[in-house]
Amino acid sequence: MLTRLKAFAEKHPRLAAWIALAAGMVIILIIAARDVGLLWNQWLFLILATIGLAGLCVWIIGWEANDDAPAASE
């Protein structure tokens, strides 16, 4: 099972980073806002927004990774 996860992460590093970051951020969101008394649709929107934010974070970090790649090949 772990070898399959490792192979997936090596084949799709950004997607794996997005999944891991989104999972961690959603867990923190649930822990931090559990006593607020949100409705189900508010929870849904917050979780979807958090997943989207995690994707944007991974995408922006990927810009830095792409900047370093051409310099290393020269």
C-alpha cells in the first residue's frame, strides 16, 4: 500500500502535495471552527474554499520550482 502511495506521489507530485495540504488544512479548519455553530452549507463552502486555497498554494509554489529548472540545466 505504501509503495503505491509513493509511486503515485512520484508520478504526480503536485497532485499529491495538493491532497496532503488540503487534508491538513481541512482538519485544522474543522478543529478551529467546530464550536462556531455553522450550518451544513457554510461548512461545505468553507471546506471547498479551503481545498481550492490549498490548490492555489501548490500552484504558486510550483512557479518557484519551474524557475529553478532552466537554471540548473544550463
